[in-house]
Amino acid sequence: MLEEPPILQVKRQWDRLPQELLQRFEGAQTGHLVDAMSGRGGLEHAIKPQVAGADRFIGSALPVSTGPNDNLALIAGVAVAQPSDVVVVAADAFDRTAVCGDIVAQLAKNAGAVAIVIDGFARDLAGLEGVGLPIFARGITPNSCVKSGPGTVGLPVVAGGVSIAAGDLVLGDRDGVVIVPGPRVREVADQVDAIREAETALIERVEGGLKTFDWMSELLDSDRVRFVD
């Protein structure tokens, strides 16, 4: 006789990113991280902040797989969340029902989570604004989901077209959400420092009247361009 599968599979322990490492990304933009990773790492563009004024966060990924129209695993994930966790919900981009509302958001905030990212929809916008926790999702709908499972907590997921494992770095801002794989976080932090320094210098030149990039001037002066005036 086949054993009945569990409703939930929950991994409770993994290495979270230390605060000193997370702090290195303070003030960094999602674009800086993407530039440090060959132009990739961002979740699909539709996943954006839904709560006014709560549009930035940095933390360690706590991946949750709910599947469509279910939030049992999300509630379980919130129950085991720790400070600085970002609960990342793989809900299969389902748009008919919401998997997170204001009560679940408040539970997550009480646990110390810094954000909830949903490859799906949320609800209770007025209540979410009162909670103040960053909620990044594909949109808002009043429709409610079921709580039946199956689902996973702390195991790898794919959300917004990106693979996500427990302990990956997650950074969100108004442009969207970027994932940095855990083993690459220190390397990316070093590159982001260099990118921000170079960008600051370039912005100063642009604000001072620069009309084009140096590399474009060099290209236009080379034999690789033919003018047809």
C-alpha cells in the first residue's frame, strides 16, 4: 500500500546571511546587483511593490511553494520565519485568487520577516498598508484561496522565472526584485561597491554637462562607423 504523502515538507534550519553582509547592500539598487551578475537575476517584471511607502527591503530568502490557489505552505513558512527573512512564495503566477492578506502579513512582520514576495496575488490592500510590511506581488485581488496543500517550506523553488534557495540574498525596490545566490553574495557585494563608485563618478560628469559616453565618442571616431551625410 502506497504511503500517503505529507501535506507539507518543511526545512527549518539553514544558514542565513549575516547582518554585516546584508548591510553591505544598504542603498544599493536592484540594477546594481543585476549589473554585477551579467544582466540577470531579476524576477519577472510584473512582481512589484503593492504597498505605498513600503517599496524597499534586503534579506535572506525563505522559499515557500504553495502552488496556485493555496496558502497553507505560506502560513507554515511564516510560522518558522526568523528576523531578516524574506518569504518568497512560488504560487505559479496564479491570478484568480490571493495567497496573502493583511493578517498573514502582520504575522510575518511579528516574526521579524522583512518582506513577502509573491509570484501571484495579494489582497486586503488597506490592511496591508496599515501593516507596512513590503509586499511584492503581481497584483491585488479580493478573491481568497484555500488552505489544503501540498506545499514546501525552505526547499528550492522557482518564482518569477528565477531559481531561489534558502539563504539566497533578496533585494527589492521600485524596479522589482533581484535574487543573488548565496554562494555568490560576497563576490557580488564587492562588484556592487565598484559599480556604485563608477556610477557616482559618471553621474557627476553627466550633471556637469557630459553629452555622451566616452566609449561612444571613441566608436564614432573609429573606422567602424561610416557617416552618410
